[in-house]
Amino acid sequence: MFAGVRRILFDLSGTLHIENQLLPGALEALAEAKAAGLAVDFVSNTSKEGRSDLLSRLASLGIEPEPGRLHTSLSVTADAANRLGLRRPLLLLSESAAADFQVEPGGADFDSVVVGLAPDKLNYQDLSRAMRLLLDRPEAPLLAAHRGRYLRSGDGLLRLGPGPFVTALEFACGRSAQAFGKPTPAFFESVLGADAAAPACAVMIGDDAEDDAAGAVRSGLRAILVRTGKYRAGDEARADCEAPPTAVCDTALDAVRLILRDR
């Protein structure tokens, strides 16, 4: 089932930690994977905080990605905005996340809309402002860090992700957003590079049946869905029926040990 695996892609929030709390076995999972000689990457749809703050949070938890091994939907979206020449985006992002974007001063002369997980920005007034911009400027693209439906917060409650708000703007404006995080094939390709054989040697471990597991499988990886974070009983049956997870485990540590036993 996991023969030939040389690389593990770990989701972060909901898989290794929730906010400032490590999940059971998280550090052991990383240590055992590295001790076995597996390359370890961290791939996250985190869009609530920028790279600097995310690295600080991870360091406080004892998680320290090697250079080039941390990949987020926010960083991919910021790279895309730069590539598209978008220098005056209307950012529906937290202050921390907005710091990852190169923005030129220009007052209210916005050239695009970027949406991430920003509880203080995803309100009626700011969403209406974004809607008016998209309606008035058909050439202005709508960029979404990802389309996540919900996430598990530190108090144990499920809370809305940015996806429902992206969908609201699409509906209001008759426009389609460009999404950059998981589960898009482009995101996994940006992590693994252009090597056509790379996906077959990699396993994704995450708590989201669609964004982590099904997205990875559709991109040619194997995937283990873990019953932590946002996972709800039966999620594996509700995921894309053509891209079910390779396996389902209770924790990230159980997933790593399954890989090591079977590789």
C-alpha cells in the first residue's frame, strides 16, 4: 500500500496542532518519519496568519520546518498575485496575512480582490465593498487562498472557512474565483516540483477528506485521512468517490507508523 514512499506531506492545523495546542503524537510522528529517512514537508491551507507568524507559532510548538519545506495556500496566492502583476489588491485578509503581499500605495484604486480566512474582514460591509469592485471592474480577478468550508478552532467548535464567502462573491458577481491552495493540482505540483515521478513517491496526511485526501489522490499521491481536527465520522465516505483515501488512521503518528510498516 505504501511501497516506494520517500516523502510525507503533513497538513498542519487539525493534523499536528489546533491553534497553540499540539495534537497527541504529533512530534513523535515527525521524529519517526525523519528517523526513517523520509523527507518531511508541511502543506497547509492556513491563510489566517502570514509566514512569519506561522513559523513563530510552529516553533513554539516544537515544529521547525527545514528551509523550503513549508508550503501554504497564502504563499502560493501571494506568488500568483505577483506573477499576475497585481499590486493593489483589496485584501480580505488579517493584518498578519496581508504582510505577505507586495502592495503599492494607491488609495482605493484596487486591481483585484484576495480572500482568505479573516474573521474581522469577512463581514457585510467589507464583502459588499469587494462585490462592488468586482462588478465595476470586470477585469479585476477574484483570488481565493482556498475554498475550505470549515475548520476546528481551539475551543473545539467548527467555524466557517473562507470558502462560503468566496462562493457568496461568485454568486453576487457572476464570476468564478481562482483558488490556489489544496485541493488544486497546481498546489500539489508547486510542492512536489516538475518531476513526473514525484507524486507516486509521496503520501499526504491530513484531516480534510476533500482538500487533503481526495485532492492528493487526484494529483497522483497516496493519502491517509486522520480522525482529528475537522474530521467527522463518515467523512471518508462523503469524499470524492473516485478519489478515496488510501487509508484512514486515528492520528498522524498512527499514519506514519502504518507507512513505515508497509513501505
